[in-house]
Amino acid sequence: MPQTAQRPGNRLMDRPEYKSKQKPLTRSPDTSVFDAVSAMSEKNYGSVIVVDAQEKVIGVVTERDVMNKLVGKGLDSKTTKLSDIMTENPRLARETDDLVDWLRIMSNERFRRLPVVDAENRIKAVFTQGDFVSYTWPDLIYQLKSITTATISKNWAPFLIGGGIAVYSIIMVIVMGSL
């Protein structure tokens, strides 16, 4: 699990978007897939978090799970339980974890939904890769600007020489073209 954030403001719980996220859709492992999918459709959610009696996360069922593990195998959604198709023991983030660390982990391990839990492992939110990208986009732009500025200022002479050669070449093309 990632370390607690070392950069101020990069903890999951510090992001303004975290507080405005909708409450995750949760169901017990004994819920039928039909009932869970009905709730997912009604709320336009892409997943349901499977929780135990203490509201602790024990699994995740995504649209892809429904397609691959239920529809693709010809199972009956009214008799199949979430526990039959859920991804057990999913990766869980803590509210205090660094969001950039999780973006990296999700990208490397190729999963798209990350349940976020509090200190008692109770579900607080579900972040998607899309959430992380939108959350980090301004930070990435800032970092790119800083790197570009540092590179140009450190290597000013080569940029100046290269720019001079480019301007000279353009002038020569114009002059030679008019002769």
C-alpha cells in the first residue's frame, strides 16, 4: 500500500473533489446480481462495492464482471449472488494515501476502480482512473511548465543559437526564393 502523502494537498481526502463524490453503491454478498445491476442502472454506477455486516469492503463487482462472469457464462442473474462473481479482496486505498501513487499503481496493475476506506476499513468513496487523471491534470501541467522553464533557462545558449540558425535559414529561403 502506498505511503501516506509526503506532498501537501495530495492525500485523497485533501482533494476538494473527494468531499463531493457520491456515496458508493454497496450491497451484501448475498444480493442477487439482478438486484445489484438494477441499482447500478438506476444510479448510473459502473460498480457495486460488496460489504460485510460491518460495512467493510470484501469485494467489487463491475460492469465487466457482469459481462464476463455472468452473461458470458450463461448464468441467471436472479439466482447468482454477488459473491459468485465479485473480485475478492480488492486493492483498497486509505483516505490519507497519496493520489499520484495510486494513479501509478492503477495504471501498472490495470484496474479501473479503487475503493477508498477510512481507518476502520469502511467504504468512503470509489475513485476511477478518470477521477485521478482529472484530479492530477492541473498538477501535471504545472510540473511540465516547471521542467520546461528549468530546461530552457539552464540551456539558454543552445536555444539561442538554434533559434538564430532557424531565423537565418528562413531569411535565406525568402531571399533566395525572391532572386
